Amino acid sequence: MERREARGGTLVLGGGFAGSYVARLLRRRGATIVSHENFMLYTPLLPEAASGTIEPRHVVVPLRQMCPHAELVLGHITRHDRERRTVAVESLAGELEIGYERLVVALGAITRTLPVPGLAEHAVGFKDLADAIALRNRVLLQLERASIHPHDASELGFVFVGAGYAGVEALAELHDMAHAARRYYPVLRSVAQRWVLVDAAPKILPEIPRRLGEYAARRLAKRGIEIHVCTTLESYDGTGAALSDGTVVPARTVVWTAGVRANPLLADLGLPLDQRGRVVVDATLRVEGTADVWALGDCAAIPNTKTPGFVDPPTSQHALRQARRLAKNLAGDPEPYGYRMLGQVATLGRFKGIAELPGLHLWGFPGWFVTRTYHLYQLPLLSRKLRVVVDWTVALFFRRDIVELSMLGHPRRLGD
Ligand SMILES: Cc1cc2nc3c(=O)[nH]c(=O)nc-3n(C[C@H](O)[C@H](O)[C@H](O)COP(=O)(O)OP(=O)(O)OC[C@H]3O[C@@H](n4cnc5c(N)ncnc54)[C@H](O)[C@@H]3O)c2cc1C
């Protein structure tokens, strides 16, 4: 197996929010990043990529541009040898062994599923760019199918399970898109669409203040979206979703956004994990019992000096602040990590949003405007910001794009 050393001695596992920012902030010290993709996905804008408001390529940031001093190895991490300080990678061009002096683990989380009959076979997730593009194509294909079978209620039945940010924002955006698209399907103008939001908790968006959560629920209900709280998905057979409150929703689309769990690969890396499979770190983000391994982001249980007794929730806001602290700690200025959340923002489709800021709660258009401004500020690289601004501006003046592109990535064979 070919062996090489990490650039600047620092090996970063994962090029998501946490890993990419650590490598970027290490600047000329350099690092080697190992990741599946050559980009960092800005997940808060994923719902808008799904609805086509933003071009999908514009919600991802090329790692080579974002971290110009880092080396990037695309591949799948398979093993970690703590004694020899090496990590094995199945890279695009064969197996590699990468040696390190400092290891940063930022492998993120995967969708947490439950043993619901039919879920794995028929439901879809909403976690990465491929999910967003596939979901958009699916909703548009359902409109095409429904235009052939307008009396089959399952064609235009859409159930989202999980009313956290990802589920609520994705549902609101796609609902907007499907309703806007109706004008191009004369046969569907009088056919009802059924959009349903399901959550086991007693309210939607449990992370935000009650008043904003209630506003979001009212907005969605006003648009005809059914909300079932204190309810779970009991089973799904591909055409009907059975809920625990006795409702059966005819639906060919069920989207599962009911939480995440730490990357299962962590169990093979020989690092201490908590009961939820997250890496255990100390206040400086160093992995317990090690001298040269750090962890951050969704894959770790991060203690926060500003919220004693609680570990950080899995959000990009926190991953970014952890990365800032860790880059300084790695540069030889170790201090405990502490971050107090400044607020929370979310969009609820076109021109509607909610924003919780210190001492200020905004909803409706102001909430939407603040949400967009915040994301524009946070999105790395000026070139990405400008592309997103252009997409938003075009969306203000033109109708939604309804092209369905599921054939992308599957070109016809020569001669077909
Ligand atoms: C749809 C959606 C919307 C969200 N919206 C918001 C929001 O509005 N606000 C907010 O604060 N947070 C939001 N989040 C949460 C936020 O995205 C995460 O908290 C953040 O991405 C965590 O960063 P991370 O680096 O730990 O993990 P990730 O960003 O998931 O990165 C993990 C990286 O590890 C790589 N990787 C994993 N396994 C391997 C392997 N075996 N080999 C090689 N590479 C590997 C992956 O390819 C990826 O690059 C959202 C999440 C989702 C899914």
C-alpha cells in the first residue's frame, strides 16, 4: 500500500462544515483533508436547492478553492492505526496509508432511521446534495404522473416525517414549487395535492421559541399543509403511509428527516465513544485519552463552557465555532471551547421566514430577509455568494423552473 504523510502533519478526516473550516483556518500551516466529495455542502441552503430557487452547484463550495493550502484526497476512510499514527483510505486511485502528527476527526453524522415497516424500501432521505436533487426530480415526476392519472390520490401525496429545520424547510420549499408548477399542468389545477408533516414531538421546530414555532405552524396550516404532532409513522408500503393517530395518507413520496446519528465508522477508529456513538472530547476538543487526536462537529459530543452540563447540538453554527477554536488550539494557543448561540433562522418558502435574534423575534418577510442575509454572510467565498445573489434575484422576477433532470448522471449508451 502506498504511504504518504499529511501536509503540515495535520490530517483532517471529513470535508464537511467542521473539517473544511479547520483546514481553511489553519491557512499556510497546511493540512490534508480526506473526504468523499471535493466540496463542502452549505446545508442550510439545501432546501432552496431542492426547490430550484438556487442552482444546486451554488450551495456547495469547492474545497480546493476554500482551503488553498490544504491537500485533498478523495476517498473512503476505512481504518485507523493509533500506534502507527496512520489512516487507511480507499482513494479514487487505489489504497493509501496517510501518516499524521495531528489527527482531526470530523466525519459528521448519518440519517437516523427506525425499524418502521417499509421505511428503508420506499422512503427517501434529505441529507445531502444528491438527496435534494433526487427529491426535486421526484416531486416534478409525480406531477407528470398525476397529469396522466389525476384521480390517483397517492400521486400527489407527500409526507415529511420529522419537523426539525430540515423537514420543515424542505417541505415548505417543495410545497411552494409544486403549487407554482400547477399552472403548467392544466389537468391538475383542480386536483388536490396533499402535503403532510408528521412529528413525534408535541410541536414543530422544537428548537425555536414557542411564539416563532406557532407562527411557522400557522403559516404552514394556512397553506393547507396538514400537521400531525405527537404522531409517528407506523408503516409505509410505497403508496400509503399509516400514521399512529389512525390516519392513512395515500402517498408515493415519504421523506424521512427525523434526526441524525453519529457516523458509524467512528466505532472502528479505536476512539472513546459515548452511548450515542459520538467521540468523547475534553474542553479543548482533544479526544479523551489521546495526545494527538481531536474531534468536532456532528460526530463528537462537544462540551461547551457557555452551556455547562450540555453538549453542543448538531448544527453548522456550532461546527463553525468549534472549527475556529480548534484551528487556534492546533496552532499552539489551546483554550477551552465556548460559544453562546446568537440566534436561529429558517425560511418557510417564498418571502416567509422566522428569525430569533438576541432580544428580537422576527417572522414573515423580515424573518425571511434576515435568514437570507445571514446565510449570505456565512457562505464562504465571494464567488459563491454572488452566484446565490444572482439566483435569488432571478427568482424574484421569473417563475420557478420546472425541468425534471433525473437523467443527469445516466447518459445513454453509445448507439442507444
Ligand atoms: C438538510 C439539512 C439542513 C440543515 N440546516 C441547518 C441549518 O439551517 N442551520 C444549522 O446550523 N445546521 C443545519 N444543518 C446541520 C449541519 O449541516 C450539520 O450540523 C453540519 O454539517 C455538521 O458538520 P460536520 O462537518 O460535523 O458534518 P458534515 O458536514 O456532514 O461533514 C462530514 C464529512 O465527512 C465525510 N465523510 C463521512 N464518512 C466518510 C468516510 N468514511 N470517508 C471519507 N469521508 C467521509 C463526508 O463526506 C462529509 O464531507 C442541516 C443539516 C441538514 C442535513
